[in-house]
Amino acid sequence: MTIKQYRPLRDFLASLTRLVSEPHGQTEILAQGAELLGQLVANDVWLDDEFATPHPDHYQQYLLYADPLSRFSVVSFVWGPGQITPVHDHRVWGLIGMLRGEEISQNMVRDATGKLSPQGEPIRLTPGSVEKISPDEQDIHQVSNAFDDRVSVSIHVYGGNIGAVSRAVYLPDGQQKTFISGYSNRTLPNIWDLSKENSHV
């Protein structure tokens, strides 16, 4: 079996680090970042099974990389069949790239009474597609696996260490409860060991 190669992820991280190091605003980071993420999720050979393993009861959020200056983080979201998030926000910019399977994102908006209701049609992400998230625009949504019989995997990029960001889940009446998500994994992928490139076991 050929060892999974992390070169696509390393190239993505190098390009994204250069992008966030330049004096760009959020709009430009999202635009250029979406192109970079689209290139990453167009390649489905680099993500190890360890970071694509579902949980029987809830989705998994595996940290793949956290910028040491907390400018961004990259995680794999793994959805078991039929799994769904609560309605939640992010409070930092974000990009969602679909790697395997499909997921559905429903944006939410407050009405005049403060209650939350769906805004627009659900967005269905298919492999290779990318969705943008901005705290300045539509930052409240609910996401679900589009399938009841298979696993879906998406790659998320956030403008901060998302596992340490204080954000909120929302009840239907608009009440919110703060939470910090953390991560599902205890170890990080070894993406820097170049000695294993093109080797076999």
C-alpha cells in the first residue's frame, strides 16, 4: 500500500500562509483562499483514514493544521450518515471545501421578533465545491450530511484557531449558548516527514 502523500496539503498551507501574511482584507482572502481550497479538495488522495473516520453518534472535527500565530486553522469535518450540527455561528471568516460525499448548509437569519428562520435555499456542496463564510454577512447556519447511508468529508479553513474560538449555538427562539468546540483528535498528521514520500509499506 502506498503511503498517503501530504504534498497537496503542504502546498496549500504554504500558499495560504503567504496569502494571510500580505495586507489583504477579508474579501480578498476569501476570494483567493477559495481558489486555493478548491485546488486542494480537487485531489482526494492525501487525507489519511485517521482523519476521515466517523463517530457513530456525532460529527468529528479533526485538526490538520493550526497557524502558530492563530491566523488560520485547517480541519477535516467527518459526517456519519444523517448527522447534523446545531444551528451555530463562527465569528471568524471561513471556507468549506467538499472532499468526499456531499453536505447541505442552510443559512439562518433573525426575524423581527429575534427568532431564527431559514434564509434562502439550502446550499448543497458536492466534491470540489467551496462555500465562503463571513462574520460580516451570513454567519449563522446549520450543516448536515446530505446522505443517510454514507460518510461525507469536508475540509474547513477558518480565520483563527477555530477549536479555541468562543462562539454560539442557537435555539429556534434565537437564544444563544456559547461554546468552544475543541478538536476530536489527540495527535496531528505528520505532514512534514518528506522521507516517506513515494515510499511503500
